[in-house]
Amino acid sequence: MTQQLKALCLWISLMGCSSYSLAAEPVLAQQAAATDEDNTDNLLLTQEIPVESIQRFVQIYALVKENYVDEKPDDQLFEQAIRGLVGGLDKYSRYLSAEDYKQLLQYTEGDLASVDFDLQYDKSRHQWYIQGLRGSADSLKLGLANGMLVYKLDNQELKGLNPEQVRNILYGSVGTVLNVQTSPSSPAITVVRNKKIEIEISQTLLKNQVLVIKVPVFQQETANEIKNILEEYARNKQKINVVLFDLRNNPGGLLSAAVETADLFLNNGVIVSTKSRSEGSQTFQALPNKEFKDLKLGILINHRSASAAEVFTAALKDHSRAWVMGEKSYGKGVVQKLFPLPNGAAIQMTVSHYFTPNGSMIDGIGIEPNEKIPLAADVKDSQYIDNVTESLLKHQTPNE
């Protein structure tokens, strides 16, 4: 074995332990302090190293290094290996380069974001194409370009979708990824949602006295904003038959915000629990609160309602506090942490799972609505909301 491969074995051994020594508190807006090298050396002595697996990796590395048609530098091969290791854990965990991590730290957890390009519809070709890419855009470096046609986003074909539907696919939680496929035969290109989108909670009181509150994402002030909206209607003595929370296309946001919002409408009991191998288990309980106990509630979800939106929905559904309508939710019930690395990069990794008050796992399963009401392609959104609210009014939701 050459000196280079011996050094590689040692490097991989160190990498096998680095996730222990470099673990940090969950951060998105601030960087955790790095752990010193002495801790890494001490952990290296106490952690079992899978020698046979490392040797097998070194053999494959040597084969690639010597025989691949194009010469690849060591740094590039190492980074590919790291990306494969982390990215293969689940569809949410990933390796962040120093540039990606630095960019992510500019945001606050719970921000809504889009990718660094827009999509325009070409009526003559009945296809969507990329526009708005600038010279420094990350997507340009990945091979995308202005004028390039887009066939699928996240494995969903764009043909036949309206602008709002396409926009809903583009939007998501900051730092999440979007898979872009430019033709049926081309491989998907993974881009990061890194362009912040400012969208506020909106409210509409319909003629049937249903108050529709649209929550695009759960942020730090979401619970207070909703509380203020409801108290304003109470002060003005405006009649409200029912409140409908529209959580369609809500990618989640802050777990704490979802818990605080659910706590407005629950008087006791579990809101959500988390289970983790390294973090331990946590249970979030509702505090006594009767301010809105007589308010009838409904929740509207679809297949893009995820994470914190699912936590809020499951809490009110399991406690029979709200009638849930629409489509089954996405099924993302994970807690992630950022693990900063000494070279300025970071690992974004799943460390916990969410569980509903009834003990059901959310991740990979989603939340089933009490009443399925799919949105037909030929139905306008305003008409769909009318249909949903009329159905909600017919249902008598039991209160606690």
C-alpha cells in the first residue's frame, strides 16, 4: 500500500469519528464553536474503526484514481465521498460546502425561499423555461442556463400546471433542495433553495363567515400574529362561524412556532414528541388555555404541507380539536442539526423524528385528512376554498 493510500486510511478513520467531536447545538443563524483537535484524538482512541470497510473503500478509491477516463484531483474525490456518505442517509441530510454553509447562515430558520432562477411559460411550445439566472448564480455552475426548458421539478412534470402550481413547487424552506430535470432523458440536477421569499400570513373573511388564515410557513412570530388576528375580530365583535387554517404548500419552518400555535387552541395534552438516538426524547405539552376554546377550527392541507405544518395539523387532529381536509400531507417529520467542520463546511443531518400525540410517526407517512377533498385541475382556487368551507360548516367539530 502506498504512502498516499496509508494517509487516506488515516484520514478516513478521522472522518469516521469527526461527527462525534464536532457536534454542535442546532444553528442556522449562528455558527457553533469548533471542537479542538485534542478532543478528536481522544475520541479516536475510544471509537471502534471499521478497518475492513475502510480498506475496501481505499481499494475502490485506488481503482477510480488510476483507471477513470478523466483524471480527478484528490480533493474532488474526497468531497464526492463525503457527499455520498451523508446524502445516502436520507433525502434530507447533506454535505454543505463552505460557500453553501456561509450562505445558509445568512438566513433564519423558518425562512421561506426559492431557487436562484424563475420559470416562464412559452405558450407556443407549451413548455416552461428558465429565466433570471445571473452570472454568479449557483445554478449556472451546475449546468443550467437561461432559456433552457424544464421538464420536471421534484419528479413532477410541469406540463399542464398553472403559474401558481409551479411557484408552489419552487418555494420551500431555506436550505432545502429541488431536483430539476430538463428533459425526459436527462439526469436531475439538484439546486438549493437559497433566495429568501417574503410572504406574510393573510386573512380573508368569506361571506359564509368562515375566516381563512393562510400560513405560508411557521416563523417565530406566527403564534402571536394569529392570536392578534383572532383577538381583533373579537374586539370588533365580528361574527366568525369557523376558522380555517390554510396550510397548503406550507413546507414547515420552526417546530417551536408550530408548538406555540397549537398551544393557542389546546388546553392540555401532548402536542408533539421527538425521539432521537443521540439527542434523547422530548415531549411538548399544551399549557392550560381557554381563550379560544369555543372557536370552531378547520385545517386544509395538501401533499406539499410538511414538517412543522404536519406537527400543527396532527396535534389538533389527534385531540379532535380541528377537522382536517384536503389531501394527505408530505410526510417530513424530522429534526435536523448543522455540524460545522473545521474547513468551514458543514453537515446538515437528521437527528430526531417527530411523533404525533397518538404516537404515530410522521416521516414517510404523512397526515391523512379527516375528509379528502382533492383540488381538480380545472377548478379555480377561490371555488375550491368555497367548496372546502361549505363542507367544513356542515361538520360539527367537537371541542375539548
